[in-house]
Amino acid sequence: MSQKENLIAIASSAGDPKNPKTWSGTPSNIIRGMEEVGVKVLGINSNLKKYQKLTYLLVHKLGGYRTDYRRGRLPRTHSAKMLLAQIKALSIRKILHTDTLDLPFRKPEPEVDHYLFCDSTWNLWSQYTTNIAQYPPKMRSLAEQLERESYAQIKHFFSISEYVRENLINHYQIEPNRITVVGTGRGKIKPFMGNKDYQNGHILFVAKARFEDKGGYLLLEGFKKARQQNPSLKLVIVGQKEYQQLIGSVPGVSVTGFIPWEELQDLFHTAALFAMPSLNEPWGLVYLEALACKTPILGLNRNSLPEITGKGKYGFLVDEPTPESIAIAILQAFSNPDKLQEMGSAGQKYCLEKFSWEQVASKIVNVMLGTE
């Protein structure tokens, strides 16, 4: 295989794909995995400039589309145009998109193959996002239309889960042979190999943003009810400093802003249960970080969480998004510390064996370079 044939470009509309801070490091982790198997990778930043974003935001609002201007046609067309210019300049023949916000192209290059790392779809996102009421009907229709136009330009999809794969097939009519489920690797939290106290009542919730979407309020209300019956329960909420203002003072609950990785690592080590009953979370690397630290998961029985928990083998899946259901699951978890320990050990083994960026990159490379 020539050097040109062994070249892949990765694009991100969120920023520089080689920057570990872009989209929780997902693009940079895929790049690193590809490079480890001998593939040359170019990163392409299709993110708009600040002044361009402000302009399109204004146009979007004046057009009556209200929120989420990035899903509008004009900014997507602009990002696609920027991306296409870089593809031509670099003589790219194979490119992996990490989202659809730099698609669709008005006139795609016929000699370029486009692939998509797909963590969700507009259809799935719109079903569960807590702010869907902010999207007027014409914005929802436009987002769906642009999603379909984008998918029509994709040669092969790398879905993050079977859940997303099914939606691509059933809702968007994508042929099954054009989809490969690749999962993800893990985040920066290192696996915990020591002994853990599963009787301490420690619960951990971690979310950098989207507190309501991540189930923060739902967990908080469920925790209050559970603590009435088990006063030894403690909940640590990690994320933004603003969370403290949103929550106020609640017995047994402590809130931190962003903290150093070493401190976060310690919290994962001491937590007996990781609880994040996300209303809208396509995947969640933080779930894998919990499993890697022998911490069973508590979350809603939706999206990709059944796959991550082995259909409940490594955690507690709650069917109804109510405080009462969350409280019952919390109390059930701490009623049997031995069961928590078994879940934690089995979950860690499953997680370390199944989820790595090297495996993800190998699956993608095999398809893109035709080596399988």
C-alpha cells in the first residue's frame, strides 16, 4: 500500500481533532489509535471562527429558528466549504467525519470517500433532549432534512453502539452493510485495582455540563428520598461551580467545581456507586471510567446504557425517570454490598477487555483502508 493510500484525514467541527480537549478527546484518541497501527493521519479543523458563529447565530434567530444555530444550513454549508478546500489542498481521498455539522457538501468531490463516526442521530437526540421545546417545528424539520442529506454523502458509518445502528437502519434506512459498530475507548481516569468499600454509601455523579440532560435534578430528588431511609448515604456532584447555586444546600450532598484529575481519580476510587440517570446521553465515557474503577452504574434503561452495563449485569437500570424509581434503585444497590462488589469486579473485567481506543481505531482502519 502506497503512502498516499495509507493516509486518512479526520475532521471535527468542534475544533482541532488532535487537541485532547476537543469533544472529550474522542477525535484525538482515534487518531492516536490509528497511528499506533501505522496509519498516517491528518487532522482537519472545520470549526467556524468566532465572528462567523455570531453572524450565523443572528441570521438563525432572525429567520425564526431560535436555538442551536449550528444545525442550520448556512453554518453547515460554510464548514463544509472550509473542509472541502482543505481536502483539495491536501489531496485527501479518505476522510472520517466525527459529526455531521460540516456536512452536507453542495458539490462533493467524486474521488473522495466520506465516513462518519456516529455517536447519535438527530432523531435520537430530539427524542430525549430536555430543551426540545426551544426548537420550533421548522427548525426540527430542517435539522432532520440536513441530517438525511449528510447521510446520503457517507460511504460507511461507524456507530458508537447497536442502539445507534438500529436507528440508522430503521429511521434513516441506511443499509446494514454500511454500518460497523465500533464502541469507544475509555477516558483519562485510570483503572482502580485495589480493594473498595461497598458499604460506605458513597455515590458519585460527574457531568461537565448539561446538568438536567445528565439527570442531575432527577438524581438529586431521588437521593433525598433514599436518604430518608438510609441516612448514611452521601452524594458527591462534580462539574461546574454553578451547580452549587442550582442545587443549594442539601444534607449529604457535596458539590465541587472542576477539580484536578488526581482528585477526581480518588473520588472514583472511593465511590461505591456511580449514578447518572441521564435523560439524554448517547453514550457517556464517564460510565466506562466508573466501570474501570470497579464502580457499578445506576442510570436509566435507555439509549446505550443497557449495552454498557451488559443489560444490567454491571449496574442498575431504572425504567421510569422518576425520583421514586431512582430512590428505590439506590436503596436496592446499598442493601447488598456483596452484590455491589461482584458487579464492580465483573464490570471492570468487561470494561477493560471490551473498550479501548486501539480496538476502535483498528475496526475503522480495516474498513476505510479495505484490510478486512
